[in-house]
Amino acid sequence: MKIALGLIAASTMSAGIASAQETPAADGAIDAQRQDIVVTAARTNLPASALPLTVDVIDRETLSRQVAVSGSVVDAISALLPAFSPTREKITGFGETLRGRSPLYAINGIPQSTPIRDGARDGYTIDPFFIDRVEVIYGSNALQGIGATGGVVNQVTASAPKQNGWSGRTLLQGNSGDDFAGASLGGKIAGLVNMRSGRFDATGGVAFERRGVFVDGRGRRIGLDGNQSEIQDTDSLAFFGRVGVDLSDTARFEVIANRFKLEGNNHYVAVDGDRTLGIPATSRRGETPGQPSTGLSEMVSASLTDGNVLGGAFTLQGFYNRTSDTFAGGVLATFQDARIAPVGTLFDQSRNVSRKLGGKISYERTMPGLEALTLTAGFDALIDRTKQDLVQTGRTWVPQTDFRSLAPFGQANLKLFDGVVRVAGGVRYETVQLDIPDYTTLASASARAVIGGKPSFDRALWNGGVVLEPVKGIRAYGSYAEGYTIADIGRVLRGITQPNIRISDFLDLTPVISNNREIGVEVKQGPLDASVTYYWSSSDLGQVLVRSSDGFFNVARQPINIEGLELNLAVRTPLPGLKVGTGFSHLNGRTDTNADGIFDADLDGANISPDRLNLNLDYTRGRLSARVQGRYYLSRRFQGQPIANDFVGYRLFDAYVAYELPVGRAMLSVQNLGNTDYVTYYSDTQGPTDNARFYTGRGRNFTLSWQAGF
């Protein structure tokens, strides 16, 4: 099997999940299939065995089953990949990390993040029903530009139909908490239709989902996040479309559009808990003040690809992406202004609006006369305009800021000794400029007048590595790669309290450059699929999220060192159709809190994930398929941090069973099979005196689905 779309790439695969990702095939064909997989996010046509990268590919089958269990793409990725942190179980994902750093979310290579003012909703910009697969590249890299300090999570949309005529698929789904009460009921209906006639094809789809409230392992409603908004008690409506034409046997032009809107229903209000008594935050029936929290994402992209231009592959892509996120509000200290209303009475809520325009061009071919050498060259451009306002009072919290990135890049890959050894390397040269106008901070930040400016930087970001494959299916590799991001500019700008600040001279706007080094060994032989990876990364001037008393996070610029170990094992047992697998992630992160050159404290739970063990058992036989999986989040002590933020750990089990019917397939999924009562990792490691955000995790939840294709 070979997977390839308009953007081009390749990579290795972690064994722990790969066994669940393969399209059904004869056992002897699996290893060969894996070597031919092309991962679009790595931006090369080379096979999976050619690059010193760690990558997991989650196919549509695995993704749809896990989404039915977990509820979203982000939750599915977190459940499947041990190196991904536990989610907050909210719509905003700040503090959710991959290998201890923020991942870049993308759709078909188009960035969904808003680096100027990170609203942390970039994991909720497309309905998972329209996704064919998710590609996860681990570790800091600059393959897709800004933001991938922890890796890339690329969501590849539904592909164009290959055969003439009509085809499609549908989904009907209902879910409920363990109490089967009306408040916890939810459901989803979705459909996708494909058409091809000769060289022309079109795809269109719509998906609607309603979510009820969540209940924990004791049947209590889980608390609502009054600052960052919720995934509970929301509706989402999504549209997807693709139109393409094959210009020749090798050339194709296509346009893809996506619109996703999620909106709160305002049926419940938050009720504080009591940490000292162990009483979690909950909710009660009532109307939320202000506008409903919403998340709107709209994207249009156009691409031209040709696999035979002067003997090489050419790709041209342009895109427009717009997001508008309205957050739930409150009578919060940050929003108070005595000039508007008496302090302690002013309700407000914020909204992020971001618009991106961008383009990518690349060309790859083997070197004439030296066919063992593959060269890739390209150029990326991105213009991002973002602002954050306060909805009720019309005040500016983060001024409208422009971010411009221009980046040529080049890569080379040399095959030696008939492919036993490969040497790869390249460079991306980033030229970035910010344009920040004059503005005044909120009254809570002393209403400081800040003089704007146009800070800029340019930097060469390098990568290189070696792959050794002495025997087919046994690989070892080592690599070095640099990635970069900008430390959430919005949090920095809105948090300025010093007088007479000039943006052009403000140190905190310098970029985060992360260096990722890793070595790995993979074995894919017969029934065995195993891998081990050790990595370490550092940032001389990283970003650390620091929580304020009202729940908002500010950014501290501190050196960071992270190191980790990942182990994955999957085995096809002698029992036909039965596979067992395990994955383990160990992670350490340290920071220098006082700039004395000594790393004196652990990164806390907002900045790094706990150690974790995954176990899974899969069975497929005839019309029946089933899976049971367990996640063990191990306890953790954060040295140099408050003892109250230590993590006690918990374990969760999920399961599903599916059966092929004469028409379609029925599936029953169960999240938190044991109905474990636990405090989420986010709540357990943050805000030890914050009773409003003392959240328990979701208890047992049932989802019944029917899927069919035609």
C-alpha cells in the first residue's frame, strides 16, 4: 500500500500504534506496506525507511474508532500516543504537549495555530469525520515553519475518489454518560458524498454533533471552565468540500474548503468546588451571562501538483485560514476597570480573531548523473494577523498584530551502499517580522502606554541525520533538528506592567529556538513490531506557562532542558486475529527559574506530561472486531514546585466492539470502562487554591454508532 497526496513526505513509524494502523492485509505484506507509506507532513517523496524521523500514522479506521471512544481528534491522539500529555477534557488545549513541548496542528499542511495569541483551540478546527488519517511527527522541527517545537500533528482530509461514479459514507451516533440521564445525552449525524467523471471529481460533506454535559465516576456533573470555555453542552456544525481536476496523468489541480463552528448552548453555570474537602467543581442549570462561547474556523486552499516536471515532483499551494474564538467570561480581576464599573462587578469575555494568508512551493528530484542523491528545494510564506478584544466593553486586550514569515529551504538525502546507509540534512532560513502598533494595557495591568514597533529576526534552522538499515525491517537512526516558535506574543503584550516599554527593545519577544536530538532503533520482523527512542532537547530562552490567581496564564522566558525515552512493542500472537501491544513514555523537564545557569526546578504540569504506560489488545475475526486498551498515568513529584501540585496518578480503560452488518457496521464504544473517579492531570498539578477549576475527569461513557459506505 502506498499513501500519497498533493503534499509529499515520508517517515518512520513507532511500533506501538503502527500495528493498529495498517489497512487489513496478509501478515507477510505488512512490513513491505509500511516501508512504502508516504507521510505528507515531512514534505518529501522518499519512502518511510529513508528519513531519520519518528512518526506515527493513524489511519481513518483507527481514528474513527478512537474518536467514538474519546470524542475528538485531540483526545484520540492523546489516548493512542504515550508521548502526548493527558488532555484537559476542555475545548482549549493549553498545557497539552507532545514530548513536553507544544505541537503544531495542521490540516493538509496548513497551520491551524495562532502564534501571536495562542487561543489553544487549534485541535478543534475540522470535524474528524472528514479526516482520512493523522500524521504525527515527533520532536522539534521546522518542516512546516513556526510552531512545531514538540512536533507536527497533520490532519489529512478525505481523498478524492479514484473510480468513476458516485460513492460516500454516513455516520449515525448516540452517546450517554453512565447515568443515562437526559443532560448527558449527545449524538452525531454526518455524511460524505464523492463523485468522479473522467478527470473531474468532487467531494462534499456535512456533520452535526450535539454534546451533553459530562459526568464523573461518581455521577456528578463535571465543572465548567468559566475562563477558557467548554466542549460540554455544545453543538458543532461542519462543512467540507473538495473539487479537483486531473490536468494530465501526472498533474492535478484541486480546491479544498472547510468550515467548522462549535457553539455553547448556555444551559449550565459553574459551581465552585472545595479542594480542602475534596469536593470537585460542578455545574447547575442556569443561563451563562454574555455571548455564547464559540469557535469558528474557515479554510480554503488551492494546490497544483505535478509528479513529472523536468524529471521531478512539483507542488504549489496557497491558502486562506480564518478563526474567531469567543471565550466564556466572568467577573475576573483581569477585566476590572473602576472607570467603567465598580471593581468586582464588571463582567467581560474575550475574543480572538486571526487571519492567515500563505503559500508553499517545492520541487524534488534525484540528481542527474547521481541518482542516489535526492534534492528538495522550496519556499514558504505566511502572513498572520491576530487580535484579542474584550467583547462586552470593546476594549483591546492584545492589539492587532501582523506576523510575516518568508522561508526558503533545501533538503538533501544521499543513499549509500545500496540503501544500507542514508545521510540526510538540510536548512530552512526563516525571516520573520512583527508589526505591533502603539496600545494601552488594561487597567489591571496599570493601563500602561506601550510604544509599538517592528521587531524582526532571521535564523538558519538546521537538521541532519543518518539512517542505517543493514537488514530489511531493522533500522537505526540518529538525528538533530531545530524548530522555532514565538512565545505567545499576546500573553506577553497584555501582561506588560512596566512603564516606558518600547516593543522593539523588549527581550521577551525573541523567538524560542528548540534543538531536538534523538536516536532510535526499530525492528519489524514477522509478528514483531518494536521500537525504542531516546531524545533530548533544549532551549536557551524557552517559554514556561505560569498560572496567575484568576486562572489566566502568563509566559516566563526561561532556559529549558527536556529528555525522554519511548518504548513501543506490538506482537501478532499465534491466535488468528489477536494482537497485543504496549507503549511507554518517560519524560523529564527542567528549567532555570532565576537565570543563574543552574536548572533548579522541574517543569510543572502545565508544561510537561507524566510518565505513562499504554496496554492494548486487538482482535479481528470475520465480521467481529474488538479492542481493550489501558492507560496508566504514573504519579509524579515536581521538584522545586509546590508540594500541593504533585500528581497522584490514575489509570483508565477503554473498549469497543464492532460487527459488520448486511448494511453497514454497528459499534459500541465505552470510555473509562471501570468508571474510575479521578482528578484530571491539569487540575491536580495546577492552582492548589483554585476551587473553580478543581475538575474531575469524565466517567464511564457509552457511544453506539452505525457507519455505512456506498
